[in-house]
Amino acid sequence: MASKVCEELGTLMAGMAADKLFSLSGLFAVYKPKGPTSADLLNQLKAKLLAEAGVQEVVRKRKKPILKIGHGGTLDSAASGVLVVGIGKGTKLLGGLLAGSKKYTVIGELGKATDTLDATGKVTEEKPYDQITKGDLEKVLQKFTGDIMQVPPLWSALKKDGQRLSFLMKKGVAVEAKPARPVRVYNLSLQNFQPPLFTLDVECGGGFYVRSLVSDIGKELSSCASVRELTRTKHGPFTLEEHTLHEDKWTIDEIARSLEHCMSLLPEEPSHKKLKTEHSEESAVSCEDK
């Protein structure tokens, strides 16, 4: 008798958790560590939430997954920091974040170029850097502030014939660089200079690649450079210190609380008003990573 009551109670609680999960809608931020791709991290988050709700997702061709979830801008696997997540109807707000401002702290390394433009790639070139001074670097930074033209990295989530450039590169397919495109840098400042390493704070608009920036700075200094470490410290109104949920906080209740706080940071628009209560069983937003 007691076991049956416990079983019924467990079923009831699981049902309540599932109802709460599927009622969640809006934007919140999670912490992405180095290692996993943004898509991998999103899948881990999704699996953890479904498991807590007692829901098993069956992968069926041409069928919509039960939980709609997506992220607002890829972070390279070697990068860490703020990853904005949309859940439920909140995924419709992610497009606006892609074009919004982001802040990064990046450690660059002079004298070394790699095929991926960061520390994960193979070294393709080494050049002297001893002649470069702090003043030289600060002067060069002025050329990369404001509205500039930038060539995206070959190792990126950009696509050619429907396939990511990074995927084609891994397969050994010859890939031509995408043409330079306009991007915006709001602020760019040198925080530390200890050759061969230098640290920059970058605030930029959508479509900007910090890896390309560091590479271009190296070339402008008649040397070369690549990214040693990259951290996204802010995306839109969401900051690394105040708003990101680490993995131990990836629970339905914690995310519900975070949604309430994070949604209050966004400009009030009619489309935001019902986001927290609408039920959603739509497909996941597709995610791309390097």
C-alpha cells in the first residue's frame, strides 16, 4: 500500500516538474567552460532538464523535439564565458541578441600563427616579436576601433553549400576565405603587455571574430599572433559575474528564477509580456560551432 502511494506521489511530482519545465519561456545565461562546443553544452542542459522532469525524448525523423531551446551566439570550444540561452518562446528573441553587443577578454600571443587562429590549431608560422613595444600595440589598436572590415576565420560556423567551413576544413576540403565584411568595434583597450602575451578587452557588435582581430593585429605589427585564451564576459545585458548559471544550478527551479531576473533586464516589448507562461513543445533551435 505504502509503495503504491509513493509511486503515485512520484508520478504526480514528475508531472508537476514537466509542466513547469514546458511552461518556461524567455532568456537566461549559462556559463560555458573550455572544452565543449556551444551545441554540446546546450544538449547537456536540455538532457539534464528533461531528466529532472522525468521526460524521455525520443528522436524521430521529421518530428519536433519536445523541448524548444537554443543559444544566442556560438562560443568556440576553446572559449569560456557567457552563453545566452532561449527556452520556449524565448528562442524567438535570440535573433536580436546575435546582432547585439558582446564583451570579451582575450589573451593573445605574439610571434605565433595557427591554422585555427587560436591555441587549438597547428602552428603555421613563427615570427620575431621582440621589436614590438607596448606603444606600438596601443597605436595599432586604434586602427581596429569603430566600423572596420574583417575577414572571418576559415575555421568557423559560417557555411559553404550548406556545410560549416570548420567541418569542411576537418575533412581536408580546400576552402576559400569568405570576403571581408563590415563589423563594429565599440571599445578596444590593452589591459596587459608581457611579450609574447598581451591582454585585450573588446566590446564588439554581431558577426565579429576575436580570433581574426588578434591575427590581424599581429600582421599589422609585422609579426603574427594567435589567441591563447578567450572569455566572453558580457552578452547584451547579461554579465559573467551576475547572470550566468553554472552546471550545478541547471535545475528547473533555478532557471525559472533566472528567467524572471534576466527577462527584467530586456527592453519592455509586447512580445515579452507572455513569455514566462506559454507552453512550448516545439523543435530546438539549430546550433553551430567551430
